[in-house]
Amino acid sequence: MTAVALHLGCIALVILDLVARAFRIQWLVRAQGQHISILAAIEANALGDAACAVTPLRLGGEAARIAGLARRGLPALASVAAIAVELLVSWPVTLLCAAVILWRFAPGWRRDTAPVLAGSLQAACPWLVAIAGAGVACWFAAKRWAPAWVRATLRPIGAPRLTPMLVIGGAACSLVNVVARVGVLPLLALSLETPPAMSTLIVGSFGLLYSQLFLPMPSGLGAVDLGFLTGAAGSLGPSTAGLLLAWRFYTSGVGLVLGVGAAIRMFGWSGMLARIRGLKTTSVSERDRAVTSASPP
């Protein structure tokens, strides 16, 4: 396959992921008796992607999605309930995919890649120490300065009601989401003359993507990149840095760009900057009072 065809394939996977997640939130919002368009769902998800990409522990993601849905007229309680159901449905699907990948592909990855990765990480020990220190700093910063309105907005509102159709529809979209995102790196690796084994690429791609959920740095910055460069997805040769940039663009950069574009579309450039300044200057007590007054009794 030519490089153009491979990148077109990656773009198709990104679009598939965006559409699947938009259908998922639209499906779950309808279950709350509300309605949003596919475009509004894509915009809200893009806002969440951008916030996740730049905030420690992905703190801003769900709050940004709720803000985007509210901007399109969806009540806050319906947004929170839909996102809560989404999490309840998507996490089991992700864990099931992880179990299948480990069962089917981990032995080959452990045989071919683990020894090389261990040696590379040992040689990169100073970088590991620096990344670990940065991770601890990000974790403490997130806990210390997390906006109070983020914590209050995402507090539990009661157990949402799950129906079979709700679970099936959400799970199907979640499966497409996982497959599309994991497929980007193996597709990019086909540009190499001698790409690593597909089992190595699949395990590495899944690990590099979903480890970001547990790393305190925004988008796993530093730790994920070091893992990529030291061979977590196999030996990628001289093209490793270029593949890393392309993979980062398709898995994080596109969401960040779309999120900023959605924010400008919703609020305008000056309005977006005003909201960012407001988050920096508004006191925690004022945010708490605003959320409390807006919350149902």
C-alpha cells in the first residue's frame, strides 16, 4: 500500500471512531427523553477530547462534554445521566477487548518484544525517573487545583436505568471505538519495509492508547512517547519518530484540533478566551455556590 492510501485509511478510522462515539451519546441521550443532532454530539465529544488532551488525569473531559451538550440545549442532568450510562457500558467492552488481546496476542508480544523493551527502558532509566517525577507533580497539581465545578458536576446523581437495547447499542458503538483507535498504529506500520508482527503491533497499540487513562500527565505525555520510542509496539526502525508523530496526530491531535474548532464555533474566539480566563480567576467558593444553586434540591 502507498503512503497516501495508508493515511487515507487512518483518516477513515478516525472518522469511524468519531461517528461511532457520536451515535453512542445520541443513543443514550434519547434514552433520557432528549434529542441532539449528530453534529452536536460530535462537537461535544470533540470538546471532551480536547480537554482530556490538555488536562492532568483527563479531569476536564467529561465536564467539557457536558458544557458542549448544554450549549446545544440539553439539560445538565440528562447529559450527566447519558455520560454515566456511557461509562457503565464502555468500560466492560474495553476490559473485554483487553482480555481478548492478552489471550490471543500477548504471548507473541512477550516473546518478541518484552526483552528488547526491558533493555531499552533500562538504558533510558534517567528519563524514566524524570517522567515519574513529572507524573507525581501532575497528580498532586490535579488534586490540588482541580476546579470545584468539575468535581461537583461529575458527582453521582443516582444509578441510571439500563435496558437491554441501551446496553447493546452502547456496547456496539464502544466496540467500534476500540477497534478503530487500536487499528491506527498497525495500519501506519504497514508503511515499513519489515513491520513488526501484527500481534506485537496490536498489543502495543492497545497498551499505549489505554495506559493514558491511568497516567496523570495530559495524554500520557512523556511516558507513552518513551514507551513508543523504546519498542513497546515492536522495533519500528529509523521511522519510529515519524510514526510516533503520525500516531499522535491521529489519536490525539485530531481531537484537539476539532475540540478547539468546536469551542470557537460555539462560543466565538473572544468568548472561548473569556471562559478560559474565567476558569483561572473565579474562586473555588464562587464555583461551588454556582453549582449548588443550579443543582436540584
